[in-house]
Amino acid sequence: MKDITNWNEGDWIAAIAALALFATLAIGGLIATRKSEEFVGHPRGLFVLFYAEMWERFSYYGMRALLILYLTKFWLFNDGDASLIYGGYTSLVYITPVLGGYLADRWLGQRKAVLFGGVVLALGHLFMAWEGMQGVADPAVKQADPAINVFWLALSLIIVGSGFLKANISVIVGQLYKMTDARRDSAYTIFYMGVNVGAALGTILVGYLGETIGWSWGFGLAGIGMVLGLIIFVVGKPALLGQGEPPRPLQKNNEFKLYGTGIAAVAVIWFLIQYVDVIQNLLIITGVAMLAYTLYEAFKLPKEPRERIFAILFLIALNPVFWGLFEQAGGSLSLYTDKYVDRGGVPTSLFQSINPIYIVLFAPLFAGLWQILAKRGLEPSAPAKFGLALIQVGLGFLVFVWGAGTGDPAVMTSVVFVFLIYLLHTTGELCLSPVGLSAMTRLAPAHLGSFIMGAWFYMTAVGNFVAGRIGEATGGESGEMSKDLTLAIYSKIGWVTIGIAIVVLLLSPIVKRWMHLDTLEDRDHGDGLVGQGEVGLEAQEAGMHPENRPT
């Protein structure tokens, strides 16, 4: 145990995060000991879901913060290959919720899907703590270690487990309230705070242990966090008031067949994550097929709903551009921070906690800003907000390049510019992610609602894969990141994205007309919260806020 007088900035940050975690758990204990069925005006079931999701995000984001560093420093992949593996992993994380959500809606029910997903996730995180040969300096020897197959299995389990859990736990929140219940909006605000608290604390504590004590310590803590979330969810079942059960009675043999489908998905993902080029080909083929189907359905519709589909396609097409840049955070930007930023003793992985912390701080401000502007008739349209989002994510890279100043690796970049790039990317995210989710649910025809939402997250997955390709490029021909090449790529993608943003802003009045907001009819949105994603609520989606529907 390090003497407190010798603590550096990283030690203090981790200690503060630990105290915050204990305080959060103390509040949870207070809620658990209350006899009342409600706490602060909400059903106890909300807080069961809050803590279960908090621990799940704790484990997922903690592991994610370490992944690119683990690939390069433990498994000795070069920077380019590691970035591509990271991009393939995060893209698959966004695709599997389509499977998990579909099986839950049709047969399994949300509660059992969350339970199954939690078990699979816990196994995945605990397998991540399994390490093979130590002290090997030759990448070829290291990557030939049979233990690497356990690593691929761990990633596959986490991908599939996330698909079953993320797609369904947020749906149960809505089921705890009647459609007309005025508490619904604040319930989701509380729930999303759990998402971000877990993401921030997990990134700090798991990252700190992994980088300062040992990889297995960090991944082990992530696994323990997931197990704790699972225990809370199981013990808290009575507080869910029977919500999230199968839509019709489910025989045991059929239930196990559904679990078998999940296990089979693990085997498929185990193959895909090792052959990233196959993922790219599948994304292209599936994307073209989805576009063709969407256009086929669009041209069967009358003029206004058909043009709304065109507006949806316009917005969805911008997803890979934004997320391809944004998701450098866990890939090339993390490697750059590790190599070329004056971190002052703070472990590299801890910097990924900046985004969820910014979300907690700024999401309420953005929600209030849109409402104030709307009352004055000044709120930007959804496509205009997308243009603003792209300007901010592009500007973030340009500010970072300007702050770095030189490609000389001996000149370290000030940590201030890491905070600035995360700031601009987070504010850009709050202009795009919640707005896009809301637009999908408002504009999609009723019979295509789930398909359109799946397409939104599918293109987010494409963006994550694009992020991996950009990260791969920063490795150059040798595969090892160089400062001057990375800054040159950051500058190029920054300027190109701002150019795209300008085109989006110029086209936004046309796209807004395609949306035909003045003739939108109100309809039943399932559990009633506009923008509430049925598939996968990431920390970056936690800024979404309910919008008033047109009447």
C-alpha cells in the first residue's frame, strides 16, 4: 500500500472515485432498508434498475477503458491492429442488441433477457482476468499463446451479454409507469444518471487498478461489478412488480432454446472478432440490403411519409461520420494520450471518464436550452443540430492539433487539450445522439418503427468500425503510432468533417421540409418516452430528453 504522502494525481482521483462509489452504495442501502414501496416519489423498482445498470456500465466502461492498452501492452498487437480490433469489438456491441431486443419482445421477456445477458457478461468480464504467458517480448510468441483464445471468448461473451442486457433493461423502466404518469420523465433522468455514474466510476477504478497494479486486477473488478449488478437485479425482482415478463407463457424447453441461440451467437462472434475484414464485408452487404429494403418500403408510401423516410436516411447516413470521429476516444486518442500527453501521473485510461462526467454536467443544460429556444421559436431543426454536432466533433480535433503544436514526440501535449477535445465531442454528442433517437421514433412509420431504430444503431456500429479504420491509419505502414502522422490525420478528418457539416447545414431546410412536422400525428410509442431507445443506452446516449409531441 502506497504511503498517502507519496500519492500522485492518479491515486487521489481513484480515492475520490472510491469514496463516491461508497456514497452511492450507502444511498442504495438506505433505499433497500426502507419499508415503503416508494423512494423520493418513485417505485423502488426504479432504483433496482438504477443500481443494476450502474454496475453493468461500471464493468463495461471500465473494461473498455483498458482494452486498447491491454491489446498493445499485454498482447503486443501493434497500434494499428489494436485499433482495428477495438473498432470491430465496439461495432459488434452495437449490433447484438438487435438480437437481444427481438428475442425478448417476441418470446423471452425483458427480465429474463437481462438476467441471461448479465450472467453472460459476468462470465466475459471474469474471463478477461485470465492471463496467459508473462514476460514475453516477442509479439508472434505472445499471440500464439493458447490463452489468447480465452481472451477472444471473453470479448465474445461481453458482446453478446451486452446485446441481451442493454436492449431490455431500459424498457423495464418504462413499464413501471402508466402512459400518463407525470413521473416518467424524471424516472428516466434518474436512470440515466445511473448509466453515467457507473461509466465514470468504472472507468476510473477499473482503469486505475488495471494500469497500476495489474490487468487482471482491473478486469477482475469489472467482473465483480457485473456480479453485484446481477445480484441486485435478482434480489430486487419483487420490486419490479411483475414487469418485463414474457409476452405469453414460455415453456422451459423453448426458453432454453432461446438461451442456446445466445450461446450460438457467442461462437459466431468469437470467429468474427478474430477476422475483422469479415465484419467489414458483412457491414457493407447488410447495409446495402437495409438501404434497398428501406427505399422499397418508402416508395410504397404516400408523399409525406415517403419524404420522412428520406429525412431519416439523411440523418442515419451521418451516423458513421460522427461516431467514426467520436470513438477515437477509446482507440487512437487513448494511445496518443498514453504516448504524447503530459498526464502528470494520471493513468491513461482515467481520461475516458471525462465524457460521462461531462454528460452528467451538460445534459440537463442542453435539455433546458432546447426547451427555451423552442418557446422562442429559435430551436434548430434536427438536421441543423446534426450539422452543429459535426462542426463540434471536427473542431475538437482541430483544437487538439493546434494545442499539440508540433509533431516532435519529445514535445508533450498539454492535458488541457485532452479536456477540450472531450468537451467539444460531448457537446456535439448531445446535439446528435438524443436528437437522432427522437427523430427516428417520431418520423418512422408505425410498421417500420423497430426496423428504423435498428438501422440507427446499425449505422452507429458502422461508425465504430470506421473509428477502428481511422485508428489503424494512425499506425502508418509500420503499425506503430507516430505523433506527426496522427496529428496530420486528425487535422484532415477535422477539416473534412467541418466541410460535411457546412453541407448538412445548407441542406437542413430541405430535410426539415421532408420531415413534415406540421402534419405528424400523435401515436402510441409503446412506453411513451420519445427518444427512449429500445436498443442499447450507452453513456453517450444518456443526454436524451423527452420532447413534446405535436398535437
